[in-house]
Amino acid sequence: MAKQQMYQQFIFKLHSSRILKAPDKNLKISIQEARDNREIISLADGQILQMIDEINSLDRKFTADRIKEIKREIKLLKKQPKSRNTSVQIKKCYQDLDNIQCKLDYVAIIMNNKEDIFKLSYGFRINGTYYNRLIGTTNGIKKNTVIYAAAKNSQHIKLCEELTRRMNNGRNLNKELVPAKFEAYKALTCSASVPVTHPKDILVVDDLIVTCKEKVIKITDEFDGEPVLTEPDNPEIIEVNDSDGYGLITPTLSEIWAKDVLEDYIPSGYCIRNSFCKGMVFTFDFHKFAYEYGTFNENGDCIVIDVWGNEHNIKNVDLILTTSMLKLWDSYDNIDSYLGNCKNNGYGFRVTKVCPEKLENERNMNYQFLQSYELTDGEIQELIAPTVNEIKDVIHGDIDKTILFLNGATSDEDFSLNEIDNVTKSVMIEPSMANDPFVINRINYMIKKKITQAKIGVLKVHGNYAVISGDPFALCQKIFGVKVENDDYGLLKAGEMYSKYWSDYGSDRVVCFRAPMSCHNNIRVMNITDNKMMSEWYKYMATVNIVNCHDSMAAALNGFDKDGDCLITTDNPILLRNTRPTKTIMCVQKKANKEIICESNLMQANYNSFGEEIGKVTNRITAMYDVQVKYPKESKEYKILDYRIMCGQLIQQNTIDKAKGIISKPMPEAWYNIFALSYNDNDSDEERVAKEFNKTIIADKKPYFMCYIYPQEMSKYKNYIENNNAQCINLFGMTISELEVLKDKTEDQLKYLDWYYKKMPVSVNDCTMNRICRAVELAFENYNTEVKSSARFDYKVMQCRQNDKYSDYPKLKKMYENYTRDITQYMVLSKKQRFDKEQIDNDKMIMTENYRKLCSEICTDEFVLCDILLDICYKTEKSKKFVWDICSDTIIENLLRLNDWQMSYYVPDETGDIEYGGTKYRKAVRKIGV
């Protein structure tokens, strides 16, 4: 995310059932009630919020300054001695913040039932304010969530209508479009983003399409029945859109934008937004390209033609967009028409993401990437070793390794304190904090989590995660009319990619992964190429994966675009030597019908796109791997499962395409649901034989390793094992494991084992992921995986001890009990309903802010408050989380004061004497300002 943000804002996020049950569909709810009910969420700033402020005549700079002023006032009040007057002032400050930061005219509604969107189609009220449907964002629709806006604002302006008018941005309303796609394009206005300087001149050009020939696998579901897979004998002509989703920015403008987003380096690229505009722009000196390869007229000017046929002098252009970026370019007469509408409707260029200055050195794999590999036991041990060794390093390590495990490493001397969480900071400031029971519990939780993650394939490898670009040299060849043959576009050839990171490291081949993926055909080994010409032309793109335009790499990696998509690349030797060469799978894509856009077809598009099915599809494919491993490669069963796994790519793409308004077939139910294979009275003998065969290869159980993803599966598995062990002892006088190794089994014992495995709630075959899981289990079997305190801890090092007479103790103890109850209930609910990380982080942040505010109103002095909460939390064996959530900043200030405002930190250094995770570090000390 780009760094600069105007100020934090909040909106209501309510369930449709609450509104529909309210009298006259008029829900009455206060901001505090919404906060208590977790019906409020935080929003990062973006174009849509800026538009609302403009319509409401809100001075954004004044508002931002006012918020800073109120927060400063709260901070100063908390440092004053406690008094009733101070408490009243703090309460008023928080109320003022609520009134400013809460956008009451913009709400998110979660549809409890899909049909509720139609029940709310004529609007509803919240606290008397009438609301209409505004937009269904791409991510929101997956979670059955739609955005509504107030029909009128406090100035009686028709807010929702005006926002809709602005979001249409003067486009040709008579042009037919796919409703779901248009909704997604319009929703770009809602992206969290930062405004940047407007370019001098913008050139919009056609995309660069290059063709190549390869032997491929084709899959289509356009016919009745199951998908059809064919492997044509002859190579197919493949169209490669080199510029799909990206454009170019001059180094000069890139430097200006860097300052706009508060970066002190020239980024390799920016992910941008504007009206109907989305994609990456990469820093590339196309002025230099024009000088060396362009054609100049008699006036010494290089003139280029845009997509509308209009001329531009390239020396005035500092931003180039492609038609795949400017989605509705053909709804405007020219670039001036588009930009004029943008200006009139409050649009401008904004940045959502910036390429980093440096890439990481380690990256985690996941089960999707690893499940198709055929690894020996030795290779599995080698693959898990770095992760296992790192965890064991911490368990038996000293304070230095403990801090590094807590993410205490810094990349340079001038690091920001905000990059390090307060628990880690506490140990870096005061070494005795390593014995704090809260810190130890945090470490042990992280160790347990890392072990669990390792069992599901989260294994560290040398690698990185970087944005994908096409070849900008090739794009410029097209823009400037350089005459080259199809095969000569760009500096990269088929099978090649450019990565400064890997060139500098000396790796000449890497394995590339991109989620979601289903089969080995989605993995590619690419050759890393570099030469003097590439180093010169790509010199501003140091943290980007530049891919060639002469092979099917994009299609192979599940159809990536260059609009912000990323690749994980690694030179891990195990993965390199075990990545098998495979043909690219080409899925036949359907197209949705175009219509004149209206409210009814947009609402229907929202309805059709509700829900997220990609996870279910991916899990079913994963289950097929554990069934497939039971059969020889040449068997009919193995080959059919291979076909189904490959078809998974088509089904995954169909699931994603649902949000684009494309109606596609789901995975055949007979592949994963045993009930779909039940006999019907009119089944022929041939059909019954086919059903019996399909029952033998049905993927209706999750593989064993997924017990560590889904707690309910682990619970079912453990109960099954426990119950059957008891039964086995009753029947045969031995446990299941003893029966399994028994040499001479009776017929009854063999039948029992056969029944036992058939009824197993999860699949326990020897697929690669189950074997990785068992290898990690074995690595920590009978192993003490908990860090213990090495000395008695005195929590008073965290206290200020200004006043030992704490009259507010009882009230704050009650607050602690309420918090503990609320957080416990929430964690149970979030696990049961499988909330995603984004929702959990938001809900916890809202809950913590609420309790921080309530505690400040009880005890206004932050140092006294911290002392009291430390006494409440640390005098018993109960959770210490409350004081860290409410007072961690004060704890850090107290520790810094105790340690002369100094803290230790760690910098990577080849000559360092501390080795952790395969990297050497040196320890340094820094003085921290008050």
C-alpha cells in the first residue's frame, strides 16, 4: 500500500437481516452501539471518499489537521494528573473524533440471503437517513457485501445520484457493456489509494499483441457433459498480450510521484487508479528510446499517434497508458474528453501500491505450489530443513535469536520504529523482557503457529515475491513504429525473464509460481537473462519480474496479467530439479453478453457474483492428489484423475469469471460427492459400472494435512482414531497401530482394517503434502517446543509508579474482565465462521480502540492507567494481553526512560557474529528521541 493517507475513516457495516427486521426498514443505531456490536469498519482513504467530502463541501485538509489536533490534545490530556475535568475533556475529544471520522452517508451491507439485495432495492433507512445501492466492489461481492450511499446529504443534495453520475464520468451511456465488468471498472473508484501529481501529457496506445507457436493442452466445457481435454498434434498459434495491464512512466515523473507517496527512492513501478483506469506503470525512459529509435520530423520532434488517431509530441508525454488499462477508452472521443470529464467529476491519478526498493531474500511456499511435486523422502527432509531448523534455533537460542524471530531484523541503520511491533521493541530496549510471561507466550504462540504452518506446506525457501511486467522495450518498439519481425520484439526471448535480483545473486534459472493453481502445468522454470543492453534499458526496474512476449508463460501461470499480478520465484535446488516440463493448458474462455447499463442489470450482476467458490474448487483438486497417489501412473484411475486435476484450472478460471458476468459450469458433482453416484432406477448396466468405478476415485475427503487448516477436521479425525482404537482393543486385544504391523492377520482383522480406512474422515494416503506434514510432525515429535523463562520476571520495570493509591482499580478491573470475555467470545466466533485475516484485524482494532477510549475516560493519566493495568494483569496468571493492547506505547516509553532512551537492533552483516536463519547479523545500539 502507498504510504500517504489523509486520515482514518469509519463506516457502518451492517447485516441485511438487521435492517429488514427493523420497523419500516429504519434501523436506529449509534456509533458506539455499532462499535460494541462490531458493526463498524475502518476504511483507508480513496477516490470515493474524497468525492463524498467534495459533495459535502468538506475541507479535507482542515479536517485532517483538526483530527491531528484532537489526537494531540488527547495525548496531552493523558499526560496530565487525573481529574474529573480531564476525563470530561477526553470523552468530548473522542466524540469529536467519531463525528469527524465516521462517514454516516456511506455504508456496507452484508446480505444474509442473496435475495436480500432485491428486498433492499427500493432503499432503507438508518437513523432516519434514506439509502440507495451505490456499488458492489469486486472484493465486497465475494463476501456478499454491497455499498449503499445516502439518498440525500445534510445539504439536501442527492448524494447517491451525484456519486453515480460522477462515477459514470461522462462516458457514452448508449454503449453496450457487460454489467458485471462495468461494475468492477466503476468500483476502481473505491480502491484505497493516494493522489499523485497530474502528468503533463498522457499517451494512450493499443496493446502489443505478439504470436508464438507451442504444443498445448486445450480444455473446454462448451459441450454437454464433462469438460473436453484435447492435445493437438501440431503447435497452436498463441496470442500473447505483452502489455496486458501495464504502461510506462518517465523517470522524472516517477521521482515526483515517489515524493507524493512519501518514498525516498525512485520506485520500479506504481499500481494506479483513475476513472475506469487500472494497472501498473513502470519506470522506463521512453524519451531516450524515442531519441535512439524514433522518427523525427523537420522540426526535430518525434510525433506518435494515440489510440484515437491523434498526434502527440513525445517530449511532452510523461505517462503512457495502454487500452487494457483504460477500460472504457472507446467511450470517449479523445484523451482530452476523458481528462476533461475526470477533472469535472473530481477524478485524478492515484496510487494503490508501490514497488519496493528492495526484494526480500526468503519466501514461503504453500501447499498449492508443492502438492504436484514427486519428491523422495530425502528431498522432503531437505525441503523442510530450513524451516524446522529456524524454529529449533529459537527454542534453544539466546535473546538475540529470540528478537530476530520476533522480526527484530532491520535492513539498515535508519529504520523506522513504526516497522517494529511493541512486544519486539520491549525486548530490544530491556533484555529482561525476554522473561516476561506475555512475551514468552507470544513467542510460544508464534512457534506453535510456525510448526502448524510448516505442516501445511508453509516452508521457507530462498526467493522473493515481485510484480510482473511485460517487456517495455517491446512495447516501445510498437509505439514508435520500429519495424521488427514478430519473433524479434523486445530484448527477451522465449523461456527468458529478467530479474535484477536473480542476476545480482548469480542464479540462472528460477521456478515461478502464482496462486491460485491446480496442477504441475501451472509451474514454470524460466532462464534468468542479463546483458549490457538489458541492464541499461531496465535500470529503473530493479524490483520487477520482466517476462518475455514469445511464449505461453502467462497462460501457463493461470493467466496472469501485468496490472499488479505478482510471481513467487525461487532458485531452490529441490524444486528446480523436480519441476517437470509440461504443456501449457489453454482454457477456452466464454464471453458475457453486453447490454445498455441500468440499475436493474447491475443489481442482477451483484446477485450473480455473490459468494467465493475458488477455495472449495482448489480443495477438491488437492483431494484428488491424495486419491491419485494410490494408483500406478499407467493405470486408468491415475490418468482420469490427472485429467480431472488439469480440468481444475478451467473450473478455477470459471469461478473467477463468475464475477465478470460469465455463466460457466461448476465442477461435476460426481468428482467429489458420493451421493451423486447413487443408482437411479433407469440406470443402464453400463452406467452402473461407470458409477462403481467413479466411486473408487472420488475425491470426497480432505487430505490428512488439511486437519491443520480446518480444526473441525482434526477434531473428527482424533475422535475417529480414539473410538476405533478402543473398538480394536475390544475386538483383537491391540491398538490400530499394533494391528497394522501384525504380520499374520486373520481375515476378520484384514476386513476391519479395510473398513477402518474406508470410513476414515480424512484421506491418509501418501500424497506429497501428507508426507511433508508427517515429516514435520516427526521432526517435533517428543520435542519440547516451548521457550521457558530463564529467570524470575519483575513486571515493575514497565511501570512508572507515580502514585500507589489507585482509586480507579475496581472500575478498570471490571473493564479487564469485560475485555477478556469479549475477546474470548470473538475468537470462538471468528474460528467457527472462518473470518478472514482482514476482518479479524479490523474487528480487533475497533475493539481495542473502544476499550482504550473507555479506559482513558476512567483514568485520564496514561502512566497511572498503565501502572494499574499492569498490576491487574501481572499479579495473577491470567492473560496479560489487555494491558499490552491498551498501554503498549506507554510501556515502551517507560522502558526507554529506564534504559537511557537506547535500544538494540540487528543489521544483516556478512562479518556479523550472530547467525540466524542462514543470515549473519551484527548487533548495534541506537538512541531513541523522546
